[in-house]
Amino acid sequence: MPPLPHPPKFYQALHQAAHRKATGLYLALGYKLLAEALKSLPPQAFHAILYDQEGPPPAVPSALQGLLYPLPAWQIARIAQQETPQGVITVLYQPAPSCSEPFPPAILAERLQDPGNLGTLLRTMEWLGYRYLWLTEDSVDPFHPKAVRASMGSLFRLQATRWREWEELLRHYEDRTVVADVRGKPATEVSWARYDSLYLGSEAGGAQRAPQHWLRVSIPPSPTAQAESLNVSLAAALLLYTRREIMCGRLRTLSPL
């Protein structure tokens, strides 16, 4: 086996956003994510596959055999920062962000802070046919290990990018984006043919940077509900599902706007 390209501490440091940014690498923990990466990514996206030397090497294509590196179980656990890791860590190159005009239908998300919510949002988007997630620069890194794990492989097939020039981005989504807002118009009363993108506010502060004149939409709560709001990924799921069903004619728009 070839020597490890970098010391184990180098890979452990990929739990830190600054190190991921500096190296362009990120971690995918466990056999499920390795399988998803093998299914979804080209060979050049792989940097290394670290595995527990006490078990058999993971089954990978011949083009990736030279990237297999056995390590002691305690070292796998230390790099993974998990007490009971799944025995394999895939180290991947971050894709170069790209977007060409016209800007595609997308989810625009402001100040998402929880990596688990972000990963779940990516799974939701893929399920409902959306491929692009644009994030404000102060959002959590989409390549955070917890976000990667929660996405269950969707991150490998979608594009998630943090944007520095947020207001510039918003100009490309004028007149085509609705804002998720608990006080907004019910989603079943919206003429969705006019809108192909969705703006989500932060878990705590809401949509503070969305233009005030953009249409606000909601999933009305039950009359007996006492919860203040929905989880951001669940709100996105319900709104995107409502849009899809209306656009497909399986759900009727009650009062077009």
C-alpha cells in the first residue's frame, strides 16, 4: 500500500471549516456515503479512502485501488471524531462552484446554521427535483461532515454554494421567487407557474435579507397547533411538494395570485 499522502492529523483537521477551505477537501464518513460517492462522482473527485485495517478493504473500482489506505481502528475513530465509526472515511475534493445564466431554479437560504438541517434540506431538494442550493456566506459550510452525512449522498449530486454577493444573486431571482414565511399566503392559494424558486430564512431570524416586495407563502398550521414554526427542511418539503402537485394538476390552486 502507498504511504498516506498526509499525516492523520491533516485529515482530522478537515472537521474545521478553515482547513476545508484551505485544502479544498472534505470528509464523507461511513460505507453508505462511500457507496453513494462511488455511484455519483468521477474518479478524480476522490483524494483518499481510509479504512480500518482490521477489516477487509472496501470494494472500489480498479481506478481507485491506489487510494486505499489501511489505518488502525483507533486512528479511524480519531479522524472521524466518532466513538463508533463505520470503518471507512472517504476524503473528497470539493467541486468548483459554477453557475451560468440563465440562473436555474434554486433554493436560496439565508444564514442556515445547523449542518444537520442543511444536509436534510439537500435530501429534500433532490427528492423534489431541485439541484441548486444557494446559501448566504454566513451559512454553515455545506461540506461540514454532519451536513455531508445528513444529506445521505444528495450533496454529491447537487450544487450547494455560499455566495458573497447575495444582493447581486437576488437580482437574478426577481419576479420568480417566493419567500417561506409563517405569516405568508397559504401555498395552495398561489399561482406557482409564476415562481420556480424558494427563499428560506434562518432557523432563528427568518428571511431578513429577502426583498420586502417578494411574495410570502406559508403552510398554515392546524387550529390546535402551538408550535411557532416548522423546521426549515420540513417547510421546504411541504412548499416544494405543494408547488409540484399544483404544477402537475394533481392539486388545485384555490385563489390564483
